[in-house]
Amino acid sequence: MKSESLHISQVPFVDLKAQFASIEDQVMPAITGTLQKCDFVMGQNVEKFEEEFAAYCNTKYGIGCDSGTSALELVLRAYDIGVGDEVITVANTFIATTLAIEFTGATPVLVDIDPQTYMIDISKIEAVITSRTKAIMPVHLYGHPTDMDPIMDIANEHGLIVIEDASQAHGALYKGQRVGSIGHAAALSLYPGKNLGAYGDAGIIVTDDEAISDKLKLLRNYGSTKKYHHEMLGYNRRLDTLQASILRVKLEHLDEWSAARRRNAERYNQLLADTDLILPIEAEHSEPVYHLYVVRTDRRDELQAHLQERGIATVIHYPIPLHLQKAHQSLGYKQGDFPLTEEYAEQILSLPMYPELSDEQAAYVAEAIYEFMPAKVIA
Ligand SMILES: *Cc1c(COP(=O)(O)O)cnc(C)c1O
């Protein structure tokens, strides 16, 4: 193992430069094309990308916008969710999920995580449903699909909307269905570091609901579909044509990149099988796309420092659970409210993960981990 990785001294957490180099000859003409056409706002590539991405997700409509956070907020607003309403989501996610709920005036109601999936503990959802509950927002975290069937059953029984936050799971499959096509609607971030990422901020909503799609088109564009005719108080939250033209090129590569992420996860699973680390588990129903490869250990901080010394970049997703964030103080949660989320926040570590990660780099990461925690001895 040592000899093959001798020349590696650094592994970044993600490598967007390597990805750009691999598609430069396709991306540059797309950018130049938009610059020559100068159709920067609501140009043809926006509609084309929306159609192509919706088709990719197996949904009827795609509505591009300026970020994942916008996508989440706009779709909540499209369902008339606002002041006085409650939206159920999970304590372990990126804060954009709960910020978007708060921006509408609604209240995020948090649920602890499942010990296996690190996602919403579905058995705890019904206990927090009240007469104010309007929606459930499951998050397909780290690229793993949430178990959607029981969530849809609960939602149907209580008349709730389900909005998937699929920002980390573009293209992941749940029982053969694309995430984003299972709930009433889904919001996805297209931030540069996401599995499908623009070269700046971007986001998209997908849905089969024509009325919601029509409303979203108004909400993102000054409440207008015809210039200077305004039907409602809408925002300026559009997807740039330049980004759409780049995203169309990148969408062509998404499946091959997802396959590479899955292969890299498989490689880590094999290499790290003899460590004491708790490795990610794939649910039977799922084909995850490994936005992140998250391991767990009681000696997380020491391991992270050790890997840092070896030039290996790691990140914690996420170090402070949402209910303990200062920004969410007004929700009134306290330490101890979501014990598993709190416990895992001290143990989780995301290893370098991106499609271009080589076998040698993965081997170098594994080697550094074995330096820190010698292989389990089997007597
Ligand atoms: C990235 C992300 C978002 C927010 O997306 P932006 O494009 O950064 O606004 C929302 N939810 C989750 C789960 C994310 O990972």
C-alpha cells in the first residue's frame, strides 16, 4: 500500500478544478454562446435546463431559481405556508433547510435522527404533528435517500404536503424512483460543491403539480410572466442563463459522476473495513450518490487533526445541531432535546469525496487512518 501512494502528499476535500479540466472543452463554448447571445436573464437555456432536469428527475416541471435556499423558501410560499404554520424537519441538516422555513414566517419543528441513517427518525414524526402542521420536509442527507414510503403514508393520513430537500442527492434512487419525484415537490441546491453544481449560486424546484409550477414562475420573477404585468408580490430570484448553460453541459455527466462517487464509496468501504470507524450503510431500498462519505468515531477531533497533518482535508457535517444554533434561539430548544443528533455531531467526519478521487488518493487516506487506529486484530 505504501509504495503506490508515496507520491501523494495532499488530498483536497473536493476538487472542482479537476472536474472543470475534464469538461473545459464543453463548458467554454456554452459560456461563450451565452455571452455572444447576451440573453443573460431568462434566456432559452434556462427553459431547456428546466425541462432536461425535470425529465432527469422524472417530474413534469422544473423551475430554476437563484439558490437552493430560495428554492426551498419559494416552494413553501407556493403552497401558502407562512405565519402560524409548522413544518416538520430534522435537527441534522444544513441550516438552509430551517432558514427557508423561518423566512416564510412558519416555524420549523425539529425531529431527532435515526441511528442508522442519520436522517429524520420517522417513528418520531407523528408525535410532533399539531393542528398547525402543514408540511414535512425530509432531507436526503449525504446523498442517501430518506425512506419516503412511511413519510408519504403519514403525510397522506394527516393531509400534509411533503417537500423533499434533495440538495445533496441529485439523481439518487429510492426504490427505483429518483428522489425529488416522490413528494409533492422538491427543492435542490445547485451550489458549486453539490453533486450537480453551477459556477456560482443556483437552485431548482421540481414537481408534477402544474398549478404550483405556474405559481413558482410568478414568485421567482416579480409576480410576472408578461413584462410589466404583475399578478402578485414576487421576488427577483431567477436562475441565470449563464449558469443554466453550464448546468446543461454538466447534467450530461451527472450519472457518470454519481457512478464514480459510488465506486469511491465502495473503495473506502473495502479499505476501511478493518478500522474501528463506523462506516456509512446503504439502505436496501436505496441507491445513494455519496455527496459526502461520513464516518463516525469517538476520537473524531484527534483523527481530523492527524489527517490534517497528512495533508488530507476533512469536514464536519454538521458540528452544531440546528436546535443549538444561535440563529434558531427563538425556537426555544435546549441542549438535550435531540440526544442522538447531539451525540453524532461530536463523532461524525466527512472524508474527501468527489468523482475524480483516485484509487491512490483513497488508499493514501486509508493508510493515514490506519496510522491513527491500527487494524482490528482478529484472533
Ligand atoms: C446546500 C444545501 C442547501 C442550500 O442550498 P444553497 O444553494 O447553498 O442555498 C439546502 N439544503 C441542504 C440539505 C443543502 O445541503
